[in-house]
Amino acid sequence: MIRTFIAVELPDRFLHEIEKIGSELDIPGIKLVEPEQVHITMKFLGDINESDIEPITSALSQINCAPFEARIKGVGVFPKIAYIKVIWLGAQGNFEALHKEVERVLLPFKFGKDHQFSPHATLARVKVLREKALLLEKIKKMEDIDLGNMNVESISLKKSTLRPQGPIYETLKEIKLK
């Protein structure tokens, strides 16, 4: 069994800015995502059999969503400012339509429907927060940060290998949008 998800990759030109944001968020109790691993998750699939990779990839190639321009902008939190578990980078664009298509083509696999989809790229996870006021101040300063536009031309089926020092993501297949 391999742990998998479907993602939109961010362009390398955003790496420097993501590193800068990460250095701002690097306070005790916060686990940063490695900048080159930051992505927009379209759907978490969980554990699948290796034999399912090809049928899933084939289904994903049936997605009916044209490439689109997106904007990566703003820093925010989930679930709410009073109880922060995730710090994210906002993603604006046709992500909801793409997500609906991902859900539609994967229906036969019975993965379970995502009840709430909010396009974002996870920057960090909050473990035990001792300096909440400092974190809130930093997030407030970055809430309008704008990394710029990108073209979303493909999605990737990714493998996630969990390790104590952080996950390793590997692209199993890239599927072009059409």
C-alpha cells in the first residue's frame, strides 16, 4: 500500500518567497513544510494498492478542465485564528472546478467525497504553540502577501512517505489538463 494524494505543483520561481515566509514562521511549536514540497492538494486519497496507480491515472486523464491562470496570495490559518493547526498560502483560480472534476472522475474508486474544499498550500503545522501573540503578529503582516500568478496546466498523482523528520513526496504521474 502506498499513501497518495493529487496535487497542483507550485512553480520553482515561488521557492525563494516561500523560504522567506518559512523563516518568518520558524518559531517553537511550528513544523514547517519544506519549501520545495509546498503544493496545493486537490484530493487526499490515502493508502492505495500499487495496482491502482494505472486505473487512477487513467481516470484522472478524463478530467474536463482547461488549463487556467491562478494567483498565489495571502497567508491564513485553519481551522480558525483562535485555534490554529495549519498555516497556509492562499490559492485563487479555477481550483473549485478542477476539484469537482477530480471528484467526478474518481467516483468509481469510492474514496469518499471531500465535504469542504478550500484551495491552499500548507506552509506549516502547529504542534504546541507557546508564542501565539508572536505568531498572530507575523500572520497579520503576511496576510496580503502576493507571490503572483502561475499557470495551472497539470495535476500530479503523488506518493507520500512519512518520516519523523517530515514526509517525502514523489510524483508517480503527471496528468496534463485539457
